[in-house]
Amino acid sequence: MSASAPTVKKALRDSGSKSVKFEEATMSSSVVCDKGHGRGLCRDAAIQISKKGKLGRCPQPGCGAQLRYLVKQQYPNVEEEYEYELVKVVRLKSDDQAEDDGFDPMLFKLVRRKSGESWLWPFYWGLNKNEKWHVGQFPPILRHTEFRKMIDEMEQP
Ligand SMILES: [Zn+2]
């Protein structure tokens, strides 16, 4: 690893947001309702989307707005920040398998909020030495068959 290898920053807020800063690009993810209340951990939210197809309603008293998993990315040499919503998640492993392996690969379908275009993003969480899940810094390395399984499932309605 070079001195400029990416570092994972601490959670941005108590909502469980994670920010990963690369030399040239930044990204952050958060779970928020349409009225802006932060809620819960990103991995838990991704697992819920994989199982139920979407997140629930904001539990803040008097709110009840839709919760969303939002991803913001800033690319090298591009002024504009790109904001996406995570709308579908295919998960390769069960809860138990992921715990046993310490590796939880997923395929994300992101919709860019401004344009409505959709994108696929291979993603994973890993268990660190303190047995806490953290965001993988690079795309997961998977077998062809594993990628194919996730893409096939992603294409199911
Ligand atoms: Zn709310």
C-alpha cells in the first residue's frame, strides 16, 4: 500500500453515516427520512432493503416520513455532487454466513435523484478485528458465478 492509500473515516454522525475519502473522490452514505431525520446504521438498512425491498417510515414522534438510504459522491474534476438513492440490494450471503465469513458482499442498484438513471454498485462490509462491521474500501472480489448470481437476482422484478 502506498502512503496515499484511502482511509476510512469515523462515522460522520450518530445516524451511522460513513464517509470514505479517497485522494480524488469522496462518498458518504446515510439513512435519512424525507424530513431529514437520521436513522440507523447503513448496513442494517441495506440488509432491510435486501429483505423487504425498501425501508420503513421514520419513527420520530409526529414524523412518519419515508426513510431512504442516500449516497453522495464527488468525483475528481467534477464540481457537481452526485446524489443517489439505494433502491434495491442483492445480498450474496445469509446473516449467519456473513458473520462466519466476516465478509458481506452485496450488489446495490442506485438511482441518481436528479436524472432517474440507475446504476449498479458492487459493495461489501467486512468485520474488523473488534468484530464491528465496516465499509469495504474497494469493490468486493468475487467469483464469476457469484457475480452472475447477484446480477440474475438483481434483474428479477
Ligand atoms: Zn423523520
